[in-house]
Amino acid sequence: MAKAPDLARVRNIGVAAHVDAGKTTLTERMLYYAGASHKIGEVHEGAAHMDYMVEEQEHGITITAAVTRLPWREHLIQLIDTPGHVDFTIEVERSMRVLDGCVIVLDGVRGVEPQTETVWRQRTRFQLPALFFVNKLDRPGADFARALATVRERFAVEPVAVTVPLADYDGTVVQLIDKTRWRFGGERGEQVEIAPCDEATWARLRPWRESLLLAAAEMDDALAEQVLTDAEPEPAAVWAALRQAALAGKSCPCFAGSALRNQGVQPLLDGIVRLLPAPTERPPSLAHRPDGAEERVTVVANGPLAALAFKVQVWEGRRHVFARLYRGTLKPGDEVVIPGPNGSLRQERVARLFDVDANHKMRLDQATAGQIVLLAGLRWATTGDTLCAPSHPLWLERIETREPVLGLAIEPQSGADEEKLLEALDKLQQEDPTLRVEEDGETGQRILRGMGELHLQIAEERLRREFGVNIRVGNPDVVVRETIAQPAEAESVFHRQIEQPDGKKLELKAWARVAVRPLARGGGKSVTSEPLVRPEGAGLNPAQRDAAAGGAEDALASGPATGAPLQDLAVRVLEVELFGALSSPQALRVAVAEAARKAISQAGGLALRPIMTAEVVVPESDVGAVLGDLQARRAVIRDTTTLGEMTIIHCDCALDRLLGYITELRGMTRGRGQFTMHFGRFDVG
């Protein structure tokens, strides 16, 4: 039987960043130096160990979060390499949900970029301690201090340098706690030469060390006294205090290097095991029991099982589920239950357990709290489900999924492929909750919806290559929502006689008055159903009360302008009139729904389009042309920043006006322009 890992020596971490900051390149080096991989796979050669999908190798980007493990200084690091492209942000979201800490990679030239901000928000939601690795310091224009300044400005957190590059960066970094210079030699940076830092270099770096000591001293009074009296503290005391600061979120330790040039990675690995938390050092997870009581789940191996399914993947034709164990022990053949809505429990059996290394799996005899494993045999578990002991059901916090913003009409080339396409689409949706398949009520077309053009392109490529389905696709179609332009009020009476099978007539009658008003963008939907009831002295029974609220909800399914779902409005049921036994819950529901629809129609429908927050990076010489083009697309320019020879334009623009924009941008800038965007809000655009 496989020995359970010592939880104090386990680190569950993720590597995340903006697209093209070098996450996968860094991960490849970490695996190589830890001895978990015998060669370094390069992303630009399509040979990265962690980018195992054909689409990842062809596009040169990470598409799916890959799990692996590596040993370092008697510790076990369980690592998830996440995508940087915003279209695949669900992969980052669900990875962050099950991790204990993260490494955020920054481009040494650009510092914090748009997707870095998204990653930071995801990290903040789960309160994960974070380290920064400032990468690509070998590139012209790289500036370690400026990169840290962008962290301070954008995230309002104190970045604390642990390793810093020399001013004339030659691949050497100085480790400030031990006052040592680290040189990386050999064919792949595997030979590390550590020597005391010379006085001349140290004099230039002393301000960095003082900032480090001050940050650490905030967590340790004895250390603070040493720092204030200019005494030389012990390195172990500095490490311990800096660890406390990182775990408390007071500061973020930062490391310097260039992963592609094999520089600065080993000190980062040291930082991971010395500064990021073990599973047992994280706060207990909050769970809810079927009786409504809250429970705090502590990471221990001997309690009733509590695990979270965070990803589904069809592997070698079979369905597998990635899960993080928060409590208890799991073995092949164990029964687990999945709590569902309305207190339902679905029972399943775990057939096999696996350790995961990218696209390789190794069979396990058991898994314990703190581990991230792959489960086979679960037919129903989906992303965000809690797996628990049948004797102790509970719900852990679910994983948020985002609404898709772009659609694509899709159909098989022949009727014979119809069933094959439906099966393939079902598997894709199980793997990726941000992919949705819907049917257009007007045209009858099947619409595949996703987070962006690249997201849908990858799904299309996988359908053809992986599932062997011949398909035809239409042009991308932007998802639309609706809201109302102004407040309104309307009333409706529902009065109908229904002939029953026995020939008798059933009479139904109810009256309702409903008001609607617009909310601020992002305000969601609000339904209030506490009406004045007539005749005086009458009241609503529970079924009628639910029916009145349900009728208001029914009216929000489609708006008057485009038929799209409504949002950013409040509906209030003001008054209802009952007619004795004629006012059944069904009659009341219809009356409220009709009154709400009339009010919404009188208020006037406004179409809301996805507004994207975009960043356009262009050579200074092309700024005028690019700004003119963006203004022609009715983009709202927020600001521009100059960084060396490049200018960064921040703007908001409707998604439909940005479809295919990257191709036109490259034409305007002779291939030098870059463009990223992420969903901001639905608004009138």
C-alpha cells in the first residue's frame, strides 16, 4: 500500500499569469531541476511536458490546467499549471479553489497585465498566499523594480524582494536573506554556484535588504528589535517571519530570473517550500450540512470523507474526475455520496484512484486529506460537486462559473453524425462548464456558446480531431441580454374557464398589479413579492405566495426588444386580488406573470451587449492609426501608458466590434501589435 505523504511537507500550489508570461516554461524547469522530468520541454517547440494536448502544442499556449507533482528538499509539491488566456479562465478559477498557495508569474518588461489582475482577483477570493516570479529579465527593457512597482500600484499589496537581479543582468541573482550570489551554469542551468556577495554589490543592494527586513519584522517583535538596532538577524528567523507575513497576506515575496535561460528557478523552489503553506496551515473550509448547520472542515486523515470535484476530463475514452481531499481517506471501491439540490443524495462508487503527472497517471492504493488525485468510475460527479462519506453528507463551497458571451451555430455535415455530435458536445460540456449548447428558438439551430473566439475555435478543433465529428459552423454570434429603460407599473386579470375531461368547467380567476424599475449595471435581478391582498382581511397561503414570486420570475425569461433574458431590474408584486376558490396558485401565477410582462413592455426594452475591457500594445509610431481605428469601433479609451518603445492603450469596447480585431491590428502594426481582452459587463454599447 502506498504510504500517505506527511502533510506538513506537502505544498499544493498553482502557477498562474497573463498569457505569454512564461508559466509553462517555468513549470518545465521546476520539473527538470526537481528530477521529476529528464528533459526540458520547450513551449515554442511544441514539446512542453505540461502542454500535452495537440491544440496546446499547435497554438503554443496552455488550454487546460495540468496537474503534476515533484519532490524538492524532502517536500512534495503538487503543482497545477494553469492557462493564461482569458477564454480559459474557468481553468484558473477551479484550480485556485483547491490550492493552498500560488506563484504568479510577471513579464519583466510589462509587469502586471490584464489577465494578471483577473488571476489576482481569483486568488483574493480564496485568500491564497502568493509569491511573484518576475520572469524574462534577460529581455531588453526588463526592469525588476518597475515590475514590483506595478504590483504595489495595481494590487495595493507590498511586494518584498527575496532574490534580485544585478543591474547589468547576466543571469546572476542575489538572495537577500543569506546575502549570497547565485550563478546558474551547465547546459540547462542545473549547476548552481552559490557564493557570498561581494561588498561593492551588496552596497548597491542594501535598500532591497532593508525593505525585506522591515516587512519580516512586522511579524516578529524580537526580529524588529534586531532590525531597529542594526543587529544582524539569523537567516532562519527572517525566513520564519517572512513566512508568517506571506501566510497572513501582509506581503508577497518576489523572486527574479529568466525561466527560458534557466536562471533563478531553484531559489523560487526553495521559496515555495519555505514560504507557502502546508494543507494543515490553511484555515478550515466552510461546509453546510443538510440540516442547514455550518461545519468547518479541517485537513485531517481520520475524519469522515470530504472532497471537492474540481474538474472532469474524458481520458482514453473514459470519464475521470479530478478531486482535492479536504478530510478523510479514500480507497478504490469506496462508496461516496454527492449531495444535490433539495437534500437529494446520489451514491457512487470510486473504482480506481490515480496520481497525475500531466497526461500520465499512476495507480494509487489510497488517498488522504491534502492530496489532489484522479478518480475513475464516477458517472455523475461534475465540477464543483462535493464527494463525502454516506454517513456524513455536507456541501463544500462550489466553484463559480461564468456566463458565455459568444455563440457559434454548429451542425453535423451529415445526418449520420448527429448522434456522434451530441455525444461529443455532452463530453465537452462536462469537461468545461463555460461551454454551453443551446437551441435557437426561432431558427432551430444548435448554438455552441463560449467565452471567446479562441475558446470556440479550440472546441471546434477538438470535435473534429479528438471525437472525429465532421461539422459545419457559422459565424460567431454575440450573446445579448436585456434590461428596461424606465420604471413602469401594470395590472392584469386572469379569468378563464377550462373544460375538463368529465365535461365540467373549471373556472380560474386572479388579479395582480406589478411594478418594475431598472437597476444599475451589474445589479442582477431582484424579485419582491409581499403584496397587499384584497379583499381586506384575506391572505396568501404558502402555495399562493410561492406562485406570486414564481410568476414574477417567469416574466424575466425574455425581454420585449430581442427576447433575450432580462437582467439589471427589480420586479415588485404590489397588489393581488383573490376570488375565493377560483384563485388557485396557478391562476395567481399567470396573473402576476402577465402583469409583469405588461410592465416590462411599457418600461421599454434595452439591448445589452458584452462590453470587453481591452488592452492594446502597439509600437509608438502606430498609436495614432490604432487609436483612430478603436474610436471608429466606438471604443471608450480609458488611458494610455508608454513603456519603452511600446504604448499600452486601455479601453472598453463592445465585443461584436472586436471580432477578428487581432488580424486587423497586426496588419496596422506590421505584426508587432498585441491585443488582450476580458469580459467587463453587459451594457448599452
